[in-house]
Amino acid sequence: MSTLSSFETPTLDVQLVKQFSKLYLIQSGYETLPTAIVYCEANFGEIDGKTANGLIRHSPNFRILSVIDSEKSGLDSGYVLDGECNGIPVCASLKDAIDNAGGIPDYFIFGLAPSSGMYSESEKSLILYAMRLGMNIVNGLHEFLNDDPVFMSASDTLNVTILDIRKPHAKKDLQTFSGIIHRVGCPRILVAGTDCAIGKRTTATLLVSALRERGLNVVLIATGQTGIMQGARYGVVMDAIPSQFCAGELESLIVSAYDAEQPDIIIIEGQGALSHPAFTTSAAILRGCAPNGVILQHAPKRHQRSDFENMPMPSVQSEIDLIELFADVPVLGITLNHEGMTSQEIAETIKEYNKAFELPVTDALSLPPERLCQMVFNRFPELNKQLPVITP
């Protein structure tokens, strides 16, 4: 969601961090996770690096050892993203990343999310080299490596796995919308946005974590490749599904999650923006999940749509009006992506939006999670009553 414009803070002593966190890693099971390096050349901390950014912030599936980006090498990845060191370094190359790991990691994760959804020839060569070293591949792009004869042969010969995260089920197994979503008996909250790559998944993840900490049984529905890489138990990559089946696949997934988990609440990650002509999955998500409320993510300092420099950003009011008219669902609150904003600007914007829209407003990354939870509790006060009573 947010990056820093300068990188002058000294890098963290990674070995020292590893030494002091060893006991925690063993006790939490983190040390037993498969190891991975994340490739994000020239884009870590930027919009097209959103997959890498997300994995650094939250990665229950992998123990991330480093990020590859020669333009930010030598820095701490947590500092690049949020100004707080996390002990995961940014390396200049695959060789440097392997040297830092002290051996061959289990996985090479392609952490870029270019608008083309395709690989360059140099990127393909690097992935093949990683495979020859014995690394499994996690691919989140629309170009499926398991359909490429060269990569198929390399996978078989080298005995390594390629995970094409975006590859959908066979068409015969896809579901069309049926309306069974309306038998789901718990609130469904969609985190939507005014643009792509604006922090919807990050906000959804933070909200889920905060609600769980308050004792609620929460299910997160991932709708993009990064959420699935992060380990979301229930997920479907919406932009890889044929349009006829988008709403039905999401509906079926939510109903299955509800039947299996009997959650108190379901949080759904949005994609793109309903007003954005390049992201029609936004409409399918609104139809498929039939939400009872929407939280809207917006970047006040962003003037053009990401990757669409001739397309101005919509206003918050226009997006709220569109969502509420299209889906007959209330917007419960507004969350900020604070890219390019100072702390003072964040505070002033929150005050301004509170007054203008008469809705709760917060910055999910920099402010206490209670503010996110309150958006939900304002609409569904019965959930707040379900929280366990702590006696002295």
C-alpha cells in the first residue's frame, strides 16, 4: 500500500535478527515452512510489485528469505515497505539471494504483477536457471508455465514443481451463479477499492486478523493470486475465470466455506474497482458474494489509475454511489492507502472524509485495528456482543 521515497536508514543486521528470533521461529513452526526468495526486479515497494509487497507483509505459507531487486539491494524489505525493519534483506541478484540463504531455497516466487500478465524472455531464462538449481517455481501470471513445452520438460527432467496459481479448473467443473449465496447465514463484508493495486487485500487481511484477535470465527475469501500464495484457505483467482462463471465460482466457494467453517463473519477481498473498465471482475465479485456491507479503499494522492496514465481516478463519492446503486449495499467505511502522504495529511484527510461522507475513516496500516473492527460492529453490533468476556 505505501512505500517510502528515500532509503537512507541503515540496513538491519540480518544475522543478529535471526539469532534473537531463533526460539520464536521454532516455537511458532515458522522455521519448518518451505523457504522462498521473491523476485521483484526494479519494482519492490512499487505498484507492479504488489505480489512481493504482500508476501513480505504476510506469508503464512512460506518463510521468505529475501527479495531480489537490484535497485534496492542492501536494504531491509520491511523498511522499504513500511519504515520498520523485519530482517528480510533485498538482494541484487539470484546469486546474492542464494548466498544470503546459505543454500538453495525451496521456492522461487515471481513477485511481479505486470499489467500484461506475461513474462519477458530474460525472466523466463532466470526462472529456468532457478529450476536447474533445484528450486520449485510459484507463478502468479496469466502465462501458465505448465503449458509451455520447455518448462514442462524442465519440470520433469529436474524433478521440480511449477505452481501456476492463476490456472482455473477445467470448464466442466466451473459453477454458474445460482442464488444459494443467500442461504449463508453470517455477514459478508467486501473490501472494495477505487483502483487496482490500492491495498484491498492488505486491508482485508488486517481486518481478518483484528476480528480473530477479538474472538470471532472469521473466513477470508481471497480473489487474487497473492492471497492464495499467502495461504488463504479459500480462494479463487477471479481474473482467470471465464466471465460466465465468475460470480458462480465465488458464490460456490463462499457457500462451501460457510458450510465447513460456520463462521461468524466472512471477509471478501475485492479486485480492481467497479468504476474501472479494465476490471470487470469487480462486478462479478459484488454479484457472487452478495455482500451485506462494503469497506472502500482509496488513495487520496493517486491522480491517475494505476497503469492507465490517461484515466483519472474517480472520486470517493462517485464510487460509493456506484457501488450502492449497483449492488444495493451500504458502504460501511473508508480506508486510506497513504502512498505519498505525511502523517499530518493522513490525519487531515480522515477528518475531512469523516465530515464529508459521515462514515468512519481509517488508515489500516498506520492506525490501530480497532478502527477497522468498529466499521463492522457499527453495522453488525451483535458480533461485538459475541466477543468473550474477560474477567479479572
